[in-house]
Amino acid sequence: MLADETIPQIRPVRAEAWLEFVQVLTGVALVAFMWMHMLLVASINVDLGGGRVLNLIARFFEASDMTQIGGPLIAAVMLVHFVVAARKLPLRVREQRAIWSHSLSFHHTDTWLWVVQAGTAFIILILGSIHMWTVLTTLPITAAKSAGRIQGRWWLGFYLVLLPMVELHVGIGVYRAGVKWGLIKRASRKASARFETKLALAMIAIGLVSLFTFLVLTKA
């Protein structure tokens, strides 16, 4: 009788462990993609906005079908990551008020990091989906086409919002995953948080320089 009573308790724990694993796995995949994507876009700076390096890289990915296959695959991974992570998000107004109240009373840095990560997740889901749809439905990718979009009326503001949201979410996500899985010990939390902050700021700086290059130096 005791064994039968423990079965319903074991299954939810095991399912939650698998969901947590999927969340971390998809998160790591998205972090790797975002950092690679940032560096590839930054290739526009190599020849000071001439676009030859970026165009060469873009043609390689498209000729190997990595863009056509990888784009929808990344979109699917992003959707799975959001759906799995959403089980912990306060979707109701009452839950949101409770989280906000507790965050104010706790004065706990990691709690605020979770709040920021949750908030940026919704922004990234919306703006990231718009960005991916726009890029994948207007192939091929070229420096001139990207510059023309950024030199448009509202796209620059769009990316100035999306860029810090992504890097904040990624940096906090890497830190929290390290803490959660025991890779970052209590004694090294502050040092790890400072490193992730510097890394996020560096990525934002690279993104801003690339936006400036598209805006000013590249001829659309």
C-alpha cells in the first residue's frame, strides 16, 4: 500500500526533472546561437561596412541550406524553451502582484534577476519572432538589405530594444543555470555575476557598433 501511494509522488518529480532538463538544454542551444549570430553580424565591421565579409558568410550558410533549415529549427527551439519555461511564469495578475510584492520585500539579487529574465522573455518572444519572420521571408541575406532595413524609419529603434533584452536574458540565464545545476558555488556567485555582466555589456557594445556600421557606413 505504501509503494502504491508513493508512485503518484515520484512521477511528477521525474516529469519536472525532464522539463527542467529540456529548459536548460534549449536555453544552452539558444545562447550558443545568439553569441554566434552576434559575431556573424559583427562581420559587417571587418571591412568597415563594405559588406563583402558578411555577404560571403551569408552565401555560405544559404548555399549549404543552413539558413533555410536552421532558421525554422531555431524558431522551434525558442518556442519549446518558452513553453517549458512558462510553467514557472506568473501569468495571472494576482500572481504578478505577489511576485512583485515578494521581490520588493526580499531585497534578494537573484530574485530580481529572475524577474528581469521573465520580463525580457516576453519581449524577446514578440520582437524575436518579428525579426526572424522578416529575415527568413526576405532571403537572401545581404549587407545592403540589412542596412536598408536598419536605415528605415522604425527598425533602428526596434533593434535598440531587442539587443539589450536578448543580452540581459542570455547573461542572466547562463548565470542562473550555473547556480541551479551547481556549476556556480555560493562563494563564487558574485564573481560569476560580475563576469556575466561584463560579457553582456561586451555583446551589447558589439551589437551597437554593428548597428552604427549598418546605419552610417554601409550603402543600402
